[in-house]
Amino acid sequence: MMAGRASAGPAPARLIARLLTALLCLPAAILPASAQTLTCLRGANVAGAEFGDTVGKLGTTHFYPTQKTLTYLAGKGMNIVRFPFKWERLQPELYGPLDDRELTPLLASVAMARQMGFTVILDPHTNARFAGMQIGSPEVPTAAFVDFWRRMSAFHAGDPQVMFELQNEPDYMDAAFWLPSVNAAIAAIRENGADNMILVPGTIWTSAYHWFAEQNGGSNAEVMTGVIDPLNNFAFDIHQYPDHDFSGTNRTCPATDTAIESLRRVTDWLKATGNRALLGEFGGTASPDCLDAIGRMAGFVNDNPDTWIGWTYWAAGDWWGDYPLSIQPDDNGIERPQMRVVQRYILDPVTGQIPACASLAPAGAWQLRGPDGSQKGTGSADAPAR
């Protein structure tokens, strides 16, 4: 939403990491017979790990998704959850090891969600920044961003239930400045033996409304056609709110028609360029116009399964309290009006199931290639760097 040194970690965390490596980091010489369809993804952001100051204290300033919330969302029929977290907590120093004190509870939440049948999006929720400095700047070189994803992706390489979102809502940078970091991170993930779907945000908060806005070097619509994935297994992460400034911070939603038209323009662009997208954030308050907007936006995505792979509402999470966009039951266990609307768009009313969406690449041999197209091999089952 528009919005200390690393520890070696306790022995149990290292054991968990080794077990995950053994289970998930399998050889990447996979030969899918053909492109596969993807069950439409309909779920929610589960906020909490991105709360608080840059470092904070686990359990006091922030927390990772809980069984209580995941059970509630699963009971509504949802099949995807987006887990925001702070990059600086997982990797307190650039190029340094991942911190077991934060990594272990994150991996535990991912494992719990997977066991419940969810697909999980890992979302470094820092607006393309580390400690306030932009990725691609002298302070946070693209190489540091690549290092993070090389380490992080190794823990879930080859797991179809885990998606990697490169960053949340890059802001105050041009798409032409952002794109090289995108492609470098994708290349590192693929070279790591990970064929997972990657979610790619644009700039200006990756907003549908701003997708065609002029920027130095070209708009998102112009520049982001330059994304290079050797497996073509990526989707754009698009966000859209229907309040007057499209920020998701206001009580009413007078711009619903404009929000829907923005999604329609992005849909036309996706079709014209052969791409697909996830509506990774949308939401509104319990005001009548916002409830109408929530339903219309979810319905729009559902009606375009050839280009939209699904949606994740903003947001669920145990600590929201009276946050006006929350779909978490209130302190008395009373369901939010927004959830009653969202729930109508999860399952097909005829079949009672979630239908199929856009087809999944790749088709043919699983081969890692560099940005220049040169073959890099078929991945590795080596233990992940920490």
C-alpha cells in the first residue's frame, strides 16, 4: 500500500533451512509437456511483517501471518495470500546473510499457508528501497538487490505454491531506471534454479491509473515491455484503489469508474503485448460506494481470466484494529462488510469452484538463459547462500 548486525541464528533455524533446501531446491531439469492453465488466484494480503520501524522487535512492532488469519481466509475459499515484509529485517546488511530471527518465522508462515493449500506471494514491501535508499542508487546498487533475491529465492526454488514479487510499489523513480534492476533480479532467480512465477511491479506505485503516465525514458506501458524472463513465467503486479487520489487512504470511493477504466486500459495493453497481471492490491472502506467499487473491481478481473491471473485484496491481518480497509473480523469476531462483498467473487456461483485463468508458461524444455539469450544450464540443487 502507498504507504543491528545479522545473526548466525539458532541451530533449529539452520536445520529448518537445510530441510527446506532438501525439499524445495530440487534439480531444475524439468520438462513440462506443454503450457498449463493456472487456477485463478483469489485471496488477500496478510499484513503485519511490514509494520513498524525498519528494524523493530518481532512480536512487538511486527509479526508474521498467523494460523488464525490463514484459517479464516481458507474458510472463505481463498487460495492465495500475499505476505508483505521488510527487506531490511530479512537482510540487515546489504550482501550479508539472511537473519534467522526473521527468516525462521517467515518460513514457518509460508509452510503453514502451503499446507492449507494457499499459493504464497513473498513481497519485500519497501517501495524499491533499502533503509530509505533506492535500488539502483550508489547506496543500494542493483547488485545488492540481486544478492537478496539470490539468497531468498533459493529457499523456495521450484515450488509452484510460492511466487516471488520483486518489490512492492516502486515510487519516485522512472520506469527506465527501475527496469535494469528488474531484469538483473529475474536473471539471478532463474540462474538459482528457480522456475517460480515472478511478479513484476511498475513504478508510480505500480498503479493501473498511472500505467500510461509520462516518465523520463517512457511510461510503464512503454518501458516494461522490456522485461526479460528466460522462462516467460512472470506477471505484472498491478494495484488500483477507487478513492479520489487512488491511494487507498480515503473514506469514500468517488473514482470507481476511473479505476475500472484504468484496469480496462491495462487489460488492453496486456492483450496487445501478450502479458498477464495480478491485481495485487485493491480495497476500500465500508462506505456504500467503496463496497460497490470492491465488487466491481473483483468482478472485472474475474471477467478477464485470459489476462488477469487473479487478485489479492488489501488487507487482512491480526493487528489491524479499526483500520478502515481491513477484512479481518473485528475484536468482537464480527465480519467486516468488505469481506461479505469479496466472498461473492471467490467461487464460481455455478460450479462452486475457482475456475481456470491465463495459461502458464513455459512450454518445452526447462532451460535457463541469460538476458542475452545464451544458455546458462538447467539450474542447481546446491544449498542456498545465506
